[in-house]
Amino acid sequence: MSASPSSLPAPVRTSDSGPTAAELLDFVRRTASDTELIASLPLDPEGRTWIRLDGPGGSEAWLIGWPPGTGTGWHDHAESIGAFLTASGTLREHSLAARLPTDGWKTLELNEDIDRTRELTPGQGRAFGRHHVHEVLNESPTEHAVSVHAYYPPLPQIRRYSRTGAVLRLEQTERPEDWQ
């Protein structure tokens, strides 16, 4: 599904007037169309590669290369809104269509009909609000994928989850210093 400004919910504004989710989606769309930038990303057959970009309005942005068979695992971006778009290859996003509590839990049993799946081919992407829980995968056995991501405010933390059937378990919380 390709997200467009007309198919997005009302713009999600941050409290300090940073970019909206729709503005972040516009940025990742324009950036993904820069074929020279996309071609400059070194691709590694073993692991994901990335280049940090300057996003709009103080946002954090990344160009990410996905070798065949790689993924993020279940996670959220805490208080940040965001957008991502596939520049080449195909990515699959599994997400939860529900607002989860933000604190005070380690294990949740999820309701039925909460799962959503999107296949994102070149030029397709989506915007999302705070606490959006998802995983992103390159399921191709042979082809790299490349995507552009933007978050505002810059990621204060990422919460990582494990999932077994209907049970979602908070495994760890990472902060920017953990990614250096």
C-alpha cells in the first residue's frame, strides 16, 4: 500500500512544532527518488548498512540497506513519529493496529485481528505515530532492499520486543548511546 497525504490520518504534530508525519513521509519520498544517493549506499551481504541523513526540521533520518533475509525484529520508536519508504527491492512490514500501554508492563496478550501486514515495493511507504509497534523485513532470498527512514524528535529510545503467538514481551530498551 502506498501512503499518500490524502490517505494519512490527520497530521500528527509534536509538542514543539517539529515536522508532521506527512512531512516526514514527503521527505523520505523525495530522498528515495535521489538515485545517486541510493546508489552511494554500500551494500553488505551479511548485515544491514546505513548512512545518517539530515532530515527536515531537526528530524533524524537514515538510508538503510537490507541484505536478503534480514529484518529489525519487533520494536517501537517511543515518543517519535516517523515515516519510511522503500527505494529499491521489497520490504514487508508487520504492525499492530492497536495502541499499547507505554509503560508499566513486560508482557501483553494481544487481541485477535490486531495484526496488519504491508508489502512495500519501490516508491511505497508509510507514516506512523508515537509508540507504533512493528517489524520490517526483507524476505527476498536474493535481492537487497534499500529504504529511507525519518523520525521526529530524533529517537530517544527504541523498545525491542519478542513475540510468540499472541504474546508480546518487552525485552530491552535501547538509547542512542547504545547505537554508537
